[in-house]
Amino acid sequence: MFGERNNKMAKPYLQHLESCKSLETTYEAVRAGFVALALEKNRLATPFVAQARALKTAASKAILPRDLLKFPDIQSALLTASGVSDKATNYLQDSDKHEAVNGLIRNFLEPAGVNFVEELVFRFLLTRGDTLGGSMRNIGGFMAQKKLTRAIIAYLKLAGYKCYWLQGETNTWIELPEDDADVELSLRGLCWDTGKGPRTLLYNITVPLFRNNVDLSLFNCFAENLTREVIKTPSAYIALGELKGGIDPAGADEHWKTARTALNRIYEAFSKRKLKPHTFFIGAAIETKMAKEIWKMLKYGKLENAANLTDEEHVTSVSKWLCTL
């Protein structure tokens, strides 16, 4: 009994995994994941729908399509309806913008006749839909980060540890408030001290040692001491991990290839410095072949911990492990 407990402490993945089968994503989890993605997509689309309604109200005051040019408040929306994205707008001259809007009126709104307002709103939403589609490409990663962050915060709060978070928009560290609802929406890092020393976790940084992005990096210092020089120091890294939130089984293998390459790069780069930081993988879509490969890496010490993001027990276990390193 003592030997088994000792083995679980030495191999943290045994706290929540019994075999490679434990890593596989169930059919029910895939279904729930797709539903969660749909709900998130609707949440992200809400501002665009509200903008479209406001545009319809303002544009309805126009008698003819060209009258729309007289309303300064909707000129930006007219440009969007012309098919010009927010990013593209930054590269256009005023003359280019006028040409795009005039093309919209001439080629689409005027031919629509009395229905030109509806045509305008449809085309506005078409462009905004492309914008939403672009942001949705990494929505799985965003949702994965939210879920893991919430689990880490939950452990730290239950254990009574003070925690600080990096506010993404202002790039400033703030003490986590008592009411921390939705902080994970703009969070880029966490900092805590559980008695083993200060720890700072950063999401999505380029590790100078091998000049590639890593999803999660844990450092042995307080946030206020986390300078560029510290990030360049290999011995400052406590743990590094890959987090893949895509739930579609069809893309699972591709996500794992990316993560595996990153993990191998981490292992090789630090080994050359005779260092071995903790490494881990957390994924939402884990197929049978992947699970076997991950389990093999765990058994042979190439990877120290792994979890299926769709399993609450896994997420809780790996969060506790990270917080107590």
C-alpha cells in the first residue's frame, strides 16, 4: 500500500489515470464540447447582432440608398457592409473607402430597390460573420485556457492562498478579488506562493531557449520579478506544458502532432543544459492512438503529467499538481 502511494507521488498522472484508456475522450464529452462551442459562438455573435439592429434603425431613415452617405454615424458600418474587414481598413486611404462604399450602393443596394435596408444589414452581417469565423478558429484554445484557469483559481482559493492575475488589456498584475467572476476572459497569467516558493504562470509566451511558443510556462519567481532576463534563464522554468482545446475528433491528430513537436523541443532544449523542468499535456480531443502514445511518453518519463480536458477529475488533479510544484 505504501509503495503504491509512493509511486503515485512520483508519477503524478497516476492520481487520475489508470491506463491509456483513461485519456480517451468519450462520445458524450465530444457532444458536450460541440454544444459548448455553439453556445460560445452565440455569445460572441451577440454584439454583432446588436450592431446590425442599430444599423437597421439608423438606415431606415434614408429614402434612397445614396441618402445613407448623409449619416456620419453609420459610415463605418457601410464600409463593413462593403466587405472591408476591420484589419483591412487600417491599410486603406479615404479614397479607397469611398470607392468601396459607392460600389456597395451601386452594385447591391440600388438594385435591391425598396429592400435596400435589409440588403445593407445582410451584407453587414456577412462581413461580421467572417470576423467571427476568424476568432472562432482559436475559440477551443480560449475555452481550454478559461477552464484550466478556473480550476487553478479554485484550488488556490480553497487552499487559502493569495493569488494575483495578469490583466490582458492593461498588462498589469492585480490581486485576485473576492468576486473573481469572468476574470479568466482577459487573464494572461497567475501568480501565487503555496509555501514552496513564489510561482508565476504565463500563457502563450515564446521561450527564448528554442524561440518557439509554449502554451503554459511556470516560473520560480513572483510576477514583479519576472523580467525578460528571467524568461531567458532556463533554470527559472519550473514547468512547461501544451494545452489543446479543440474538441473535433477530426482535428485531434493534428493538434497532438503540434503539441508533441513542442514537447519534444522542450525536452531536447533543456536536456542540453542538463535541466529537466516538469512537462505536461492537456487536451480535449484525445483519440485511441494518441492516448497510447501519450501513455508511453508518461511511462518512460518523456512527459510527466497528462490530462483530458473534458474530465473534471483530470483537470482538478493536474491543477493541484501545478499549484504545488
